[in-house]
Amino acid sequence: MTHEQEPEHSGPRFVASPRHVPPGLHLIATPIGAARDITLRALDILAGADILAAEDTRSLRRLMEIHGIRLEGRPLLAYHDHNGAQMRPRLLAALAEGKSVAFAPEAGTPMVSDPGFQLARSAIDAGYDVVAAPGASAVLTALAVGGLPTDRFCFMGFAPAQGAARKRFLAEAAQIPATLAFYESPKRIHRLLGEIGETLGEGRACALCRELTKRFEEVVRGSVSEVAQAIEGRDLKGEIVLLVGCAPEGAGEAIDLDAQLLAVLAGSTLREAVDHVVARTGLPRRQVYQRALALTKGD
């Protein structure tokens, strides 16, 4: 994910100062899109840490350039999933020497779907200070704009790629009494929505949040089936957070579909009745519609 260049401003501009950064591992949240979505504290740490480690050194270098922060001869080391085992000893050795090490993920908050966990865990186990400079987070940003309940949510990350693990993952997700937050790529989002509809129910409330904080930010809200229909045939781009609401109350109980429909059909249109029952039960919209249609015909 790249950081977007911000327009020039005529007003005062914050300039990071290379002040002393205490020894320890400093975990920095980086913007998920707009480059100005970084905290002043994070900029100070980037300006003053003895060693910088980044999931993507090009991305961090670009972010520092935007904010006028120079390396001044300090090491900028790559630390990611593919070289973590080799790089951790070097970073831990720097901590042992009393140096300050800053780690920045490519985008967002460290520990949330990035390689920072093992580094932080190793530093904690070795007795070094581990502190965070909090900031941008894709999952929290999506929850803020998605319109689904946020009093209880579960971060699901990326679904397993295939096989039995993926089926177990979605089956377990169906039982969680919270708003679910999935990460997914644009190439696989259509598949994921289809599987969620089959496993969790097409009627669950849903919000597809794409390109958050960027120029082409988009949020598509509706039921799982409605969101799937809204993006059908579209070649989406950018990072995606998919929010899926809780199963409606009573969804885990035996449902008398006819009784539910007959209770609302008398005073509603067919569509209104279907919408009401889908929202109440979490049953697939197609199933509810077909039964409602049969009831209106006297079948």
C-alpha cells in the first residue's frame, strides 16, 4: 500500500525533531493511505531512533521524505515475513546495546496482520522495553464508517486460502456473537462474499470498505447478498475490509418461516415482508422470497 502525497499547505508545518528516543523497541503505526494520518509522536520517533526497521523500506522512506525526515546515516533495515528469522537477532543485539529500534509496518498498526508480532514477542521475552506509538488502523477505520455495531467486534484477518481450513474458519465465524472484520484482496472478495452468504447467511448486515482514507474511498452497505450484487462484475482495486454483522436474534433457533412471513404479509408488500424476515432471521433472501411468493399464491 502506498502513502498518498498530500497537497501543499500555506500554514505552519510540523517539523519532526531528532530528539532522544529512549532505548527499546518502538512500534509505529503508519498511514493506511493519506500520508498526513501519522502522529507527531511517530514522526519524532522516526526522526530520532537509532535504528529503523520496516516491513517495506521503500514505503517508509517515501513517508519520511513526505514529512521531511532524513536518515542521517542511520540504518534502515527490512524486516518482513521472509527474513524475520534472520533479522531478529540483529535487532535484538541492538536492543542489548541500549539502542532505540523503531519498527514500522507497510501500513496500519503493528501486530494487526503484519510481521511485527514475533519481533515484539522476542523483545518482551528478552526483557527489553516495548512501547507503541498508536495511530491508523484499517480495521478500526472500517468500523468507524461501516455503520455496524462496534460494541463487540472480532478481527478475523484473512480467511485461509483453501480446503478444510477455510470451511472451518467460516463455520467458526458463524458462531461468533460480534461484528466480524475480514481482510480480503480485490481478486478474492467475490468468492468470500459468496461463501459468507452460504455459511453465515445472505441476510446478515454487511459493509465493504475499500481504499479507506484514499482518494477513491468507497463503502458499500447492505445485506451480504446486496453487497455481493452491488459489486458483481466490477474489477475492484485497493485494500478491502469486509464487515459482517451478528446473526439476528433467534437465528440459531428453529425458525417457523411461514409463521414469520404470514405475520407481516398482511400489512406489508411482498418486498417489505421479505426484507423484514431476512433481517430478523438471517435466512438467505432467495429462500425467504420464494416461500413468501408461494404463500401469496396460496401454495
